[in-house]
Amino acid sequence: MAEKIQSSLLSEENLDALRTLVPGDTVDLQIAMPAAPKRVKTDYIGMLIDECLLFHIPTSAKWITVRDALTVGNDIVVRSVLEGDTGQVIAFKVKVLKLLSKPSGLLITTFPKRIESIGLRSVKRAQLGVSITLNAEVYPSDENVTGIIIDLSQKGCKIALQVKPNWPILIDESDVKLNYSLDGKEVALNAKVKNHKIENDVVYYGLAFTCDEKLIKTLLSRHTLLS
């Protein structure tokens, strides 16, 4: 039996997660661009451990904008949903090494140095979420309203709170303040409620940030692969 190749860049657990990707799997590529990142779905082709990853980039006309952004050194965030019992989304950041058009459209990137994952099941989500406290006008001043961030982007986030009698449900367009701990210090983020949904004694709020972008970038850099 051939010896299993190990990586000097990734832990065995991370490498096993990456190996779950098989040629032909659909992945989401988030490509850095001057105005705003562009996201496309394409096929994963394969990898050479510690050297590179390969993805399919069609040569058709509608992919011209994407191809123009795939310059050497540009950043790409790759995401994929792992099938089976893992119930995870994995994400990692790589850089463009080369884009080929012949014999077929082929993107070659660097090998990732770390991989992040988040569980799709509610229990794992709670374990991996960012703990926060929430302030809003309708909450009693002496009440410690706690929850978790379960989804995060530069524009906003999704948070989950337990449904409790003394925690009124926030209506859309309500102003809120999220507080979380960073290196032992409390950081506050202002946001506005955009939507809400109640499921199994948990209320989920979709929030749009209304605070300084620098504060959001700090949160992103600590808890996601996005900067």
C-alpha cells in the first residue's frame, strides 16, 4: 500500500478536509477586485500537496471579466460544502499562480496554509459562533442579552438568540449594538435589523452594519478568511 503523502503546510486534520474535495466538485471562488469581490462557481480539478491547486475556468465570452481579474498574485477565497457526516463548509485563501487557456481553461493557485470550517448543524454552529451581547431600546437596561454570530460578511451578519419572555422580538429597521470581546477588550458594532425569523425557540436576525468599516474588518480578520 502506498504511503499517504503528508503536508508541511497543513495539519493532518486540515489536509484530510481538503482531500474530501474530489475532481469535479463544485466550489465557490471569491476573487479580489478593486470595487468589490466577485464570486463565481466552478469545478475543482485537483491538487499537488504543498505545491498548488487546480480549478476549471471556462474560456467562454461570459467569463472574460473573471479571467481578467485572475492576475498573478491576486487573492482568492475558496469555499466548498463537504458532503457526508462532516456537515461542514470549508474555506481557505490562495493566490493566483497562473491562468492557462490551452488545452483547456485552467487556474493554478498556491497551496493553502490554513483551512477554516464551520459546522452546518445547529450544535456545531453554537460551538463555533462568535459570542456577543446585544443592546437595543426595547431590552431592559439590567438585562444581559446574549447570542452568537453565525454568519458574517463586510456588510452585515446573522445572529442567533434564544427566545425569552423578557427579550422582546426586534422589529425590522431597529437599531442595535453588538458587543464582543477582542483580546480582553469590549468592542461595539452598530447595526440595523433587516429581517428576523423564529425557529425552535431561537430567533435569527439579519443585520446590516452601520459602523466604521475598520471595526468590521478587525472582526472579519479574526473570525473568517476575509480581510
